[in-house]
Amino acid sequence: MTRWRDLYCGEVRPDDVGRTVAVAGWVARRRDHGGLIFIDLRDHSGVVQLVVNPERAAEAAKIAHDIRSEFVLRARGEVVARTPEAVNPALATGAIEVQVDELEIVARSEPLPFQLDDDGVEEPLRLRYRYLDLRRDRMQRNVRLSATVISAIRSSMEEQGFIDVWTPTMTLGTPEGARDFLVPVRLQPGKFFALAQSPQLFKQVFMISGLDRYYQIATCWRDEDLRADRQFEFRQLDLELAFPTREDVLDVLERVVVASFEALGRTPPPRPFPRLAYADAMLRYGSDKPDLRFELEIQDATEPTRGSEFGVFANAECVRFLVAPTVFSRAQLQRLEEFAKEWGAKGLAYLVVDESGEVRSPIAKFLSERELEAFAAPHGSTVLFAADTPAKVERILGALRLQLGEELGLVDTTRDEFLWVLDFPLFELDEETGEWTFVHHPFTGPLEGHEDLIESDPGNALSNAYDLVWNGWELGSGSIRIHRQDVQARVFRAMGMTEDEAQTKFGWFLEALRMGTPPHGGFALGLDRFLALLAGESNIREVIAFPKTAGGSDPLTGAPTPIPDRVLAELGIALKPEAGTGR
Ligand code: ASP
């Protein structure tokens, strides 16, 4: 038999009228009406209506009687114009239909566990039958859009002189701050590989090897809680280059973003993307990944509230506020206070300035003219305060800002706001151990001129790290690295890591650093996040063909599963009773 498909379903056009065409696809719907059988045949390109008329094609009509939803058919016939009353203007193929001459059932289908055009199917069911879910328009679009973007990213990287080099996935524990997934080794019982949390050290080593512009679309594994923007395994555009300035690295990424937009026929964001220092981001937005699609900036009132008669202000290390452009009712304020408490606030002081300019607030009587002036809020607004340590104030007002943005409809969803956040701190205090630890990873270089703070004032040492943010999502991060062994040793020391520990964890890498390391820097762009945002999805699972559920399992294959004891024994592993028995 010949090919039997010369057109995708959605490709049949009104100017094909009079032509004989062959199409193949799935049965989206069948209807019997007036002695005719109407079949909507669908594939990823669209849908076309087949009409089987027993008078025209008796054999085809016999076959058509058997047809159910989601059968795979091949049909050959003539394209004809529909009668005017049958035209469906919502469909590209709505003015035509195919009068079938020959029909073949290529494959039958059991009744499906859900209707493909039902938008309300629960996620576990979708993932259990992901191959059917992927047949739906939305997933077809997302998967194909992803492929277009990945292709554009590769072209852009290669045009910019980067080469794709693979790095091992089974390796030594890597330093991205998450837990490792471990792989036991049958030939060496008791020993384990870790799955790479990222290619970080290998890509730095490439710079030492003279592979001066490396990239890879790398799969990474991190054992951490899953969220809308996090999976155990995920992809990143990983890159590294030798002798870069920070601007060089940012430029590479901006080109990639622009190329991706252009590949989808969308207007790219203007370059250069805005840049904001971490400290300013925290001060003005209470976040290191601010959503700039709405204004609503946090303002500082620490200085004007020194000596305030309102004790909460006077005694707080830091007082900041937001001016919401609305007059909140008492009930609304109570709800916002609850919200602020969830983020660690003790309460939520406020001033309501009504439409006539009158101030309503239980704290107004304590506030001086100077204070009220500092909070200058327009008529018809509400000032919301946080007074605490700077870190808490940032957290509370950052969360409140996003909440208000959404609640008050301030977010302009037609805008695309890209942003670089620069100059992150090099270290932060680990709340559990009380020791300094890295903010990005321990190979991040200090900002020029901040090297001496590594020992004298670690909390104020800034790093040469940068994050890319899109509409409030962190798309990825990178840094100019430490390329000198002595500086690396000082950073380890500042983090309380002994020489021995550093050797055990990264000895091979520290040795490499001593053998002619050019200055270098790089970045990793979270590909799944980027694709999700490009697809207009708020969950990365929608752009991953086979994602894990929020609980970390795969309903399609049933993984993860117990492993029989004899297999574990070969690996030198015995399970503790509370972990369940292998089977
Ligand atoms: N390795 C880092 C990460 O995966 C990115 C980088 O610094 O290049 O987040």
C-alpha cells in the first residue's frame, strides 16, 4: 500500500477543493446524521472533517460503522466545500470537508480513561496516562515549542563560538547545596557515585583544558522537595567561558533569550536587560527575584522613626512600608495581617488614607508630623508597615508586595520583565551551624576589591555572582569564578572547612586549579523554567514530557519501586526494617 498521507489533517486548505487528498490521524469525534457518518480526524496540525457517504463509498461506510474515538485512520477522498450552514469559522479547515472514497482502520483504541478535550483532568491521571495527555493540543504545543527553543538556543550558542561537550552524570558529590542522588556500584560494593547536581567543576576544568567556550544542555539531579518550578531531574543550559568580564557572560545569555523569543516569532525584550544590585533588590522589592511587572516599591522609614512614640517602630532595627493604592477595610486588613504573620510578622501596623485624605489608624496618635510626612501616601491608599530585623522586614514586605500585586490586579501580564540581579553576598550564615556558608557555590569569586573581606568581614563580602530573573522567576545563576588556589583556600577556611575536608571533597579540583587556570566564569539557565514561561505555563511539569508528581514519583511507570533483596545484596546494601523490605 502507498503512503496514504500526503497532508497533515490541519493542512487541508480551501484551495484544495477538487483535489484528492490522503490524511491520517486519530478520531476526535464521530457523528451519524442523515445516513452520513461525520468523523473529525485529528493530528498535531489540526483537525479535518471526513464525510463517509454509503452511496459514494459503500466499503468505507461499512468500515466506518466500527469506528470509535481515538482509532487511528487513514482516509483518501476529495476535498469539497461545505454547505454554507455547515461552515465552522472557528476552524482553519472549517469551510471544507473530505468526501471519503477509501478508509482504513490502522489501529483500534480502547475507551480512554479521560476525554482529551476535557481541561479539568486531575494531574495524577494525566501523568498516569501521559502518552495520551501528550496527544492533547496543549501538550503538543508545549513540547513542540520547547524543541523550537532548544534548537534556537543551540544555534545561538554555536554562533557565539561555544562547543557542546558532555560531562559525566555519575560522579563525585557536587557542591550545589542540595542532597545528592546516590548510585551504588555492584563491582565496588559499599561505594557510591553521586548523580551530578550540575557540571560545575567539570566545566571549570574545561577552562583549564583550553576548551574556552563550553556549553551543554545538561541534565542535573538534586534531591530536594519538588515544587512548581523544581523537579528531581531537570535540564539547564550550562556554559562557561575563559577570560570573560561579567558583561561578556550576561551578553551571551541575553543573546540566547533574544534568539529564543525570535524563534517563536515574539518580540524579544530590549537589550541590555536592566541590572539591579542584590542589596537594592532586597531593599526595594524584598526579594532577590523581583517581579517588575508592577511598581509598588518598598520604602524605608527607619531614620524618620528613630525616637518614635510608637514603641514598635522606635525599637525595631528596621522600619519599612508599602503604599497600597486602595483603601482597605478592617476585614481586609485583618486578613493581610494574618498573611504577614505567616511570613514572620508580629503584627501589621497600617495607616488608611481615605479618599478625602483623612487618616484612619490605631497608631496615628503616636506618630509625629515628621513621621506622617515620611509616609506621605496619596488619598485613597493604605500604608502597611513592617518593623523588625532587615532580613525579616524584607521577607514580610516582599511576600506582601507579591500578594498585593496579585490581589489588586497590579501585575501587567502583557509585560515581559527581564532583570539581572548582581553583587550577591559571598557568604551567608548557616542557621543550623552558625557558620558562614556560600550563597551560590563555593567556587564563586569575590567582587573585585572584596577579597580582603573574606577574613575580616565575611558578612559584607560581595561576590561576582549574578542571577537572571524573568517576571519574578529566577531563571538561573552564574558567576565569575575563583581561579586562584590561594583565594579558593581562603574561602574554604572562611566557611570553616579544614584543609582535610577540602581535600576530601574537592582535592582533585584544587589540584587542577594549580596547573595554569585562566580566569573564567559562566552561567546555568534553568531550561524547564525558561520553557514553561515561554509556553505561558506556571508549572515546569507542563513542559516536561515525563515529569514526576509533586510527591516525587512517576505514576506512568510506577517508579520508584522496591528492589529485591538479592539485587541489593549484590550491591552490598541491606535495608533497615523501617525502610520496607526489598522485593
Ligand atoms: N553550577 C551553577 C548551578 O547549577 C551555575 C553556575 O554557577 O554556572 O546553579
